[in-house]
Amino acid sequence: EVQLVESGGALVLPGGSLRLSCSASGFTFSSYAMHWVRQAPGKGLQYVSTITSNGGITYYADSVKGRFTVSRDNSMDTLYLHMSSLRPNDTAVYFCAGGSGSYVYWGQGTLVTVSS
Amino acid sequence: EIVLTQSPGTLSLSPGEGATLSCRASQSLSSRYLAWYQQRPGQAPRLVIFGASNRAPGIPDRFSGSGSGTDYTLTISRLEPEDFAVYYCQQYVTSVRTFGPGTKVDVK
């Protein structure tokens, strides 16, 4: 059974930092591009970031570029998102997703709240 | 950035009725790199259609996708209770993928 399990969500002060993790199982993690997608409370899905299967190339939405860094450890089947200079409008559930085209696999999400 | 618009914003229908959801892209999507996702309340999204018209594994055949260029459609032939949800389209032509704002299908 395919599983993606996110962790690391928390309440953080504006300007703070946080690292999210996504642990994968049930599929060949190293063969797939991986992605982060977020959803603000009551809002739609927003693309955040992508990392290629070998970690060599990364992409970011303009809204997070320069503040967020995506990485992966294929030996540990784990995806990461390091977030810094957090803003209140970064408040959202963050989902990890896997797929080299469309997003075949999804985690259940982890909540990040940026508030003073 | 490719912008996706979806219509209608909300579709109010009864179980057993058919649903037609639209997604329009700001520029043509080569190779029809368009996907549809279903999201039920409190759940993660689930892939329904990829490549504009291919059903994902486990998706019932009452779901179908069509379209090309800038205009795409998701059709649900006979709504079952579990189909009432929000549906998002997504383009994966560009490395920075984008989602549409969603269409909510709710019970009339």
C-alpha cells in the first residue's frame, strides 16, 4: 500500500522557520518526482514546489521562491520542505505528492500556522 | 505562468444526474497535460483523470475527461453520493504546475 506521511507542521511566529518532512512507502520513491502543494483554510489547492527524482532540479512557485527549499533523501525515502521567513499567508495544510506528470500519490497533509 | 479557470464555481445537482465541469487554460496545453483531482471534505485530493482523458486506477467509468488545446471537460455520467466534492484541474505542461480554483459539486 502506498503511503505518504507528512510531519513537522506547527504554530510558528512570523519570520520564523520550519522544516516539513514526508515519509514515503509502498512505491519506488527514487523513481518519482515529488511535490509540495498547500491549501489555505477554506481555499483551493496551490502549487508550492517540485524536485526531480534524483534531486538534481527544483522548481518553486513565485510566492515562495527564495524562502522555501525542497530536498529529498532517496536512501531514506523522505522528502523535505525547509521554510523560512514565514508569513501569515503561508498558513495552510501542506500536502506532499508524488508523480512525474500528474500527482498520483498524496499524503494527508500537515498544518502550518503562522501567527503571533 | 499558465492560468486555469474553472466553471461553474458551484454545481448543484441531485444523485443520478450528470455533471459537466469545464477548465480553460490561458494557453494551449501541449500533449494534453491536464489532470483532474477530486477532493472530499477533510481529505487529501485524489487523481481522477490524467492526460486529459485517461482515468486513474480505481476510478469508476462514470468519470470521463475530454478536450484539447485550451478547453477541457470532466463529465460524471450519473452522480453517486460519494461524487459530491470539489474538483480541481491542473496543468503539468510547465515545470511550475498550476491548479484551477475548483468546482464544487454539491447536493441540490
